[in-house]
Amino acid sequence: MINRISTAVTTSHDLDQFLHLVTREMAKAFDVDQASIILFDLEAEQGRIAAEYQEDPDETGPGGRFA
């Protein structure tokens, strides 16, 4: 897992692709069905889902916002 993430850091120029890879690898490492990365904007006092992994995808996905 660490090798795949480190390789992605040095080769990926696409932040979204990198965040999806990290989310998937961390979910698998911790043996969970779902994981998300939420980026927070402190000034706006909200966050947005930047990447999400679901073993069995449903209707949710990146771009959701939280206040």
C-alpha cells in the first residue's frame, strides 16, 4: 500500500486521481467497506467530499457538501 501511494505521489499530476487512490488503499488497509476524504474550508465553515471509496457503490459520491 505505501509503495502504491508513494508511486502515485511522484507520478500523478491529477489531485482527484491521487485522492481516490489514497482513499481506496486506506479502506482496503483498514478492511472497511467505505471511506471518504473531506476537504474543509475553514472560512466557509463547510467541507466537501473530495474522494470516496465504496465496496458496493450507491448514489453518494464526490462533491457532496457538509456544513
